[in-house]
Amino acid sequence: MREKSTLIPMLIIAILFFIFGFVTWLNGSLIPFLKVICELNEFEALFVTFAFYIAYTVMALPMAMVLEKTGYKKGMALGLVVMAVGALLFIPAAFSATFSIFLSALFILGTGLTILQTASNPYIVLIGPIESAAMRISIMGLINKSAGVLAPIVFTALIFSDLAIGGDLSSVDKVVLAQELIKPYLVMATLLFILALFVWFSSLPEIEFQEDSDEIHSIFSFPHVVLGAIALFFYVGIEVIAGDTIGLYAQSIGVQNATALTSYTMAFMVVGYLVGVFFIPKYLSQQRALTFSALTGILLLLGVAFSSTTATTISSYLWGWSGVMLLPDSVVFVALLGLANALVWPTIWPLALQDLGRYTAKGSALLIMAIAGGALLPLVFGRIAQMLGEMQEAYLFGIVCYLIILIYALKWHKMKDWKV
């Protein structure tokens, strides 16, 4: 596809990446919300992320087969319809305030996103020259995380206004509060159906992948792809922990308006993506950006674990002049993890897909399946927090995630043979 013909497809894919971000990062607000109305502990509340992200693993291969039948454009439209069905399922979930129905709705939303992610990520890599793929991914990530900034703010404004979750609520109060979800998710479902029609009838071109006839190797013969999937598994895990538990953690130490705090993590991710757009590859290589991200993440996690739960020194320094809510130092360190996480996804993808040729599509599917880290690792984090009796030191678990990313940056991405 010629560069000049990529503008309209880029705009359409950008809209889809905005949808990814908005729907995905609503989870950070839903966790403390559902914890109250469904009477959950911290571990149970994190099944919100499990139900959502496990869909990527369970449904990835079936959805890949669907894409083979429908093609990428129609597959994206189908994914939007599936997401709309998931959004509609929030209506009976809200009427009954039943956690299992909420989880079913989240799984269906995740299934729709699985189709969209499987199609759109390789699409954005291959829609133009491979040399500029990292730039395109960074731009899409910027759009994605900008939606992540907006989603918790919109959620808090629409659902709560002057309401506050916390304190003792009667069963009737909890059902009434749950029903505040009906209108926004009905609007979301309507918009998703409209967008599905737009994509179906759009001029979005198909991308032809080479057939795998005369295949000699399986995708598992490429260690830099397999190890890239492992690194992405741990990355998505720590990204979800940083974005979706900040509200839960802040709630546990008495911070007000905790449901909006995912926006802080996403805002720092936006800053990180801007660094990628302007500095990679001119001033900073992909490998060095990945190394720096992993080391920064480790330092920030130490800050989370060993800083104050009451002082607001850091937020006073960063934005005290702006009138934005001041936060305890440990909460600010959780938000700053967004800065460390921003460049991991856009740097691992090009490194992992490098020199795959006709195996690119299979490599992309393997990397998408790694999103399961967002389902499993937050549960591990939740169990550790439950065992410790508090969440602050549990964040040290994330150091394991960043160490895996660091090893990939320093060594694993160079491996072209398992014997090396």
C-alpha cells in the first residue's frame, strides 16, 4: 500500500484504537464501583480484569478463524457488534446488581476487542513502510491512552456526580447505584453499532498476507517472537495492575474520588507516548527505550512500596499549582508507572515481528494472546495483597514483570535461534 493512500485507513484505525482505550480503561473505575455494590473483597474485585482479559486467550484462535472467513474489514465491524452486545448485557447486570452477569458482559466486551486487536495491530504495522511501524504504533498508543484518560473522568461524572461510593449502603441503595450504569452503557452500545456500520461500508482496504504454503517452520521456531509474547504477557499484567488497581489502592487508604484515578496513570502514559513519537528512532532506539522503560518501572515500584500513604509532596510539586486533586506519594508513584509502561508495547511489537516475512500474521496472533497477562497477573497481585493484608507492598510483585521486559530488551529480542 502506498504511503499517500494510508491516511483514511489510519483515521479509521485511530477511531478503533480510541474505542480500545475507552472500553479497556473503564475497568479501573468499575473495580472499586463493583467492589461496593456487589460486596467484594480486593481479590474478588480483580475478577473484573480476569473476565475481560481472559477473553483474549480463550477467544483468540476462534476469532482468528473468523477473520480468515470475513476478512479484516468485516471482521473489525463484527468485533464492534460483539462489543455492543456486551455493553447491552450491562443493563440486566445493573438491574440485578449481580456480579456474575457483570463478568459475563465484560467477557463479551473482551471477545469483541479480541477480534479488533487481532485485526488492527498487524494492520497498522503493515499499512505502510515497516521502517515507520514504531511511529504508527506510538501514535495509535497515544490515541488509545488519551481515551484511557477520558474514560474514568466520564464514568465518574456520569455515574456519581454528587454521589460517593463508600460508607454503609443498604441493599436497595446498592441496586439503585448499580442502575446508574444503564444509560451510559446503552449509549455505548448504540455508538458501537453505528461505528460497526461505518466500518462495514468504509473504504478500508484489505491487506493480503502471504500464504504459508511450503511451510518449514512453525511460529515457535522464532525465539524472538515467542519470548516477545512472554515479555508482552508480563507487560500487559503490570500495565493493568498500574491502571486498574490505582483506584482500589487509593480507596483502601481513604482517598476520595478513587474511581477517577485511572486517568492519572493514563495521563502519564500519554506523556510517555509523546516521548516515543518525537524521540524514536531519531534520538532513542527501540531497544534502549525498552531498557529505560523497564529500569524506570523497577524504580517506581520501589517508590510505591516505600513512600508515604498520606504525604502529598510529589503531587504538590508536579501539579500543586493547577488545582488538580493532590494525592499521597505512594499513589502518585502508581500513576507514574504509566510513564514507564508507555513505550513497552510499541517497542516490543516491531522487535518481535522483525524479519518474520510470511509468518508475520501468526506472530501477531501469538502476541495478541499474550494479553492474557492482564487477566492472570492482577489476580496474583490481588492474592498477594490479600495475604499481606494491604496493597502497598504487594506492588513489589511488579518487579518480576519489569525484569522479564528488561531481559527481552537486553538479550531475548536478538535471539534468532533457540541454540543461541
